[in-house]
Amino acid sequence: MSRRGPRKVAVVPATDPAEVVARFADVEVLVVGDLIADRFLWGKVSRISPEAPVPVVHVVDESLRLGGAANVAHNIRALGGRVSLGGLVGDDALGGWVREECGRLEIDPCAVITAAGRRTTEKTRVVAQHQQVVRFDREDLGDPAPGTMSAFSKALAKRLARVDAVVISDYAKGSLEPSVLKQLMSEARRRGVPVLVDPKPPRFAVYRGASVVTPNLKEAATMSGIEIGDERALARAGRKILESLRCEAVLVTRAEDGMTLFSRAARPVHIPTMARDVFDVTGAGDTVIGTFGLCEAVRVERALAARISNAAAGIVVGKVGTAVVSGAELLAALGGRSATKEDACTA
């Protein structure tokens, strides 16, 4: 844990995903972004309210899980990688819970900063019969104090010296000021550390120079200014994002249509979805970029990285709520071996 700078890991042969997964334990990824607490109220619906045409949910259970960038970190740790986390929490009980949960899951909160006078972002979802009924959010979207951002930037710079990849998970909740992002990305490029970004289109110009960006279809359309209605439009959008952001690769996630990888060095690669049953897409993008970030950290060929990430996403959408994928589950999906009940990791 005392080494300096990113390891130079050889590119893994494109035919050996099992070796890729095995190497996840050799690398560390720094995840930076908006930290969210995902609260779930689990219940049953048996009638419609007489007061309004809405279902009456009888709540039978409640759970709290790491969300946002913290869920990305959880996915990386569940897959066997080492992970450190950067972001803001409020000076409230929920912020304390985020730190405690990171400790329990072996996520290093080295750059998690407490923002005085700010609440920890919380999303509450009411779920009945495996269907989300409603979601309500509690959050502060104003700019954090300059002192908070200065401490955040310093903590990120300190950690950057020892990681193999950086994942930026932007949920547009106010944690990622452009100045912090630019400084982080500039220093990462200087050190030769790849930077992957799960973007929010209104601020996409700030990601210029990232190694990989992973928009969904809607985000890709907004970022490119191209309405994506067919494969040709998608190809134009992918090329335009590559050019405008000057990045090395763009991985467009396409829900039931899988993913398409665009890069400067090769023709577009389409990966069909591996999902068999889709129960919940909550956090699926977190799983994709977390898995791809690990692959980038071990310097895997990107077409293989996309295939592995697609397999991970296919697993996680078959679970309900904010969930993660274990290395054993991923190997089983890739044809490596059969997963057991003990391998499943959902919280």
C-alpha cells in the first residue's frame, strides 16, 4: 500500500476474462463524485387510496445502501479491487453512516469531506411488488464553501499518487466543481493515470481530455446534439463526442440493446445485452463504470473491458434496489464457473 504512482500492467489477452477478474485485486481505483444514501421502503399494495388515485403501500421493511459515487466504489470492492473514495457528505447522522458503511465494506473514505451546514444527499424509493412506486429526494444543490472544496481538492491530489485509475461519477449534486475536476484530470494525465467519467450532459465540456466517458443514449444525444434514432445516428453521435471531448473512447450504454464502444483506434464495437430478467435498473450505470474502471486499471483491451462490463450490468439489473456484483457472479456470467448462493452480493 506504500507504492507510488500507477502500476504498469500488461494488456491481458482478449480471450481470457478470467485472468482479468483475477487481476482486479492487484489494483486500486479512486472514485470521485456525488455521494448519495439510497433508502428503500419495501412494501405491498392491496388497494387504492380513497383520498386520491394512488396506491396505498403497506411498508414491511426498510434498508439503507450506498448510492451515487459510493455505489460505484462498492461495485469495485465487491469485484475484488481496492478502492478509495472522494466526495462530500453533510454534517449529519447520514453523513456519519456513509463513513461507517465505507469502513464496513473496506472502502477507504480518504477524500470524503464533511461540508458544514450541508445535508447528505438522500434518495428514498418506495418499492412494492418489485416495482418502484415513487421516489423523493432530500439534497442541497448549492455551491459548497470554498474551504470545503480546497480540502477536497487537496485530499484528491494526495491519493492520486498511488492509484491505477480514476472514476468520476457525476450526479450533478454539487460536489464536483469544474475547478476541482480540471485540476484532478490534469494531474491524472501528468501521472499517466486513466480517467473514466460517467457524465452529466449540461457540464460535459469539463470532461474534455478524459480517457473514457460512459453516457447512456439520452446523455449521448444531448452531448452530441444528434437525435439518436438508428445505428447511423448513434455512430455520428459517438464520433462527435470523441472529437469534441478529445477522449480515447466512448462507451454508450443502450439499456436492452446492450452497449456500443467507440474509439479512435478501431471500428465501433457493439455488445448485445446479457440481461435475462430486468427487475431494476437502479445503479446499473454505476456497475458499468466501476467494472470498466477496474479493467482500465489493469490495462485491459477496451473491447474486452466493454464485454466484461456488459456482463456485470446484465447481472445487476436482475436484482432489486441498489445492488452490486461479485467477482464469482461475473466469472459465472462470462463462462468461467458456476456461481453459488454465497457468491451473490446485493447490498
